[in-house]
Amino acid sequence: MKKALALLATTAVGILLVGCSNGSSSASSSNSDNEYNTEMSKGNKAVDQEKYETAADHFESANEAKNTKKSKSSKIQAENLSEAKESMNDLEFTEAKKELTTVKNRTNGNSKMVSHAKELLKQVETITRKRSDYKADIRNAKEMIASNSNDQARSLLEQVTNTSGIKGKYYKDLYKKAKKLLDKLPAASVTADNNTDTNNSSDNQTDNSEASDSNNSSSDDSSNPAAKGDFDVESKEVGGKTITDSDIAKARQDLTDQGVKNVAAWSDNDIVRAIKNAAKDGRTTIKASDAQVQ
């Protein structure tokens, strides 16, 4: 009888312990779920505010509470978006592109981060293209200065420094380079003043020349390239085709559309040269830098 009672007591204790263990496990699981949901919610809210470093911390905490593909992928996405924005601020666009591509291609994560990564990838592409164009313009301006084509260099550098957005954080380093080159160029008015002084020192000769030019201007100016400053006359032919007046007019409009200043001051000879240089580069649309003598 005593043995039976002892066995019954032992069984009861065992059942009680198992019950307590199951209750404790259930409570622990419930707590983990609650912590996971709370941290995921906080992480998603941080994503909405584009606070990706904060979001990554919350997704990591959620993943520690309950390891899921969702929490792990979201954490990786947030970390890469945070790093990509830092890379962009440091002008490291190749690295930024890699980090954003990782976000875009990550599955089981946050769809809003995927969308933002795609938007930033487009922005990086635009920034990279513009920076490449600005660098080419600055390089061409340096070549113009080296060949004493200061007026053309000035026009090109003014175009760069006056471009909308050039002083923004993604381009300001190139703005400073272009502005430094521009500031070193002699002012156009200096040359004009020197010419005026020279002309004033020989008034009688000038008066005689003006009288002679006045008699011949109607018949000579239109056919005399020197009268327009075109001392090196460009043949109006490229790729075996004649460069027409219509071609020249279109090229002038292209420059105007690009925001080039004082296009009206460009001679037809300058335009023809630009058309030919653009053709060498495989382009039909000219840029200001194409007018340089090559």
C-alpha cells in the first residue's frame, strides 16, 4: 500500500513539473513573438522616415528575438541603404551602385527599401553622367587655354559654372575646379582696352583705313573670313557631304538649347569646325567644346 502511494505521489510530481515546463516554454515563445513584432514595427517605421541605420538596429533586434528570413533580409537592406547614402556623400558612386543593387535584388525583405534603392540607382546614373560631362568640359577648357583659345575656354567654363545645380553636393568639387580656371583667365575687356589704346595711338591711319573699308564693305565683308575673325577657313564639308546653312542653323540651336552663352557671337566658321569635330566623335549634336581647333 505504501509503495502504491509513493508511486502515485511521484507520478503527480512528474505531471506537475511537465505542466510547469510547458507553461514556461509557451510564455517564452509568446514573449519572443511580441519582441519580434515590436522591433519589426519600429524598423519599418524608421524605413518610412529613411532612417536606415536606426532601422537596421531594430531589424537586428527582431532577428535575435526570432530568426526569420524577413528580419534578416530587412536588416541587410537597411545596412546597405545606409552605406550607399554615405558612399554618395563621399562621391564614391561605383561603391554606392553596388550597395543599392544588393538592396534591390534582396528577396523576402522590405518592398519600400527596394523602391528607394531603384530611385537612388537612377539618381546615381544621372549624377555619374553629368559629372563625366563636366569633367570633359573642364579638360577641354584646359586644352583651349594651352592653345591660347582663351575666349572659347571662357565661354565653356562660364557654361559649366552657370549650370543649374552645379554648386550642389554632388558637383561642387567640379564647380570649384572650373571656377578656379575661369578666374585665372584674363578678362575679355582687357584685350579690348589694349586694342583701343593701340588704335588711339594711330588715329590718322585708322581714319584712312575706315574710309577704305567703308568703300569696299558691301562687296567684300560677306566673302572675307577675316572680316568675321575667321582667319583659318574651314571647308564646309564633312563625311563627303556639304555642310549647309540649315546644318549651321540647327547647330546654333543645339548650343542654345544646351544653355551656351553668346551663341550669336560664334562665327559660321566656328560652327562648321564644331560640326566637323563632333562628327569625328560620332555625334550629330555639337557641344561648346567642339569649337576648339584640333
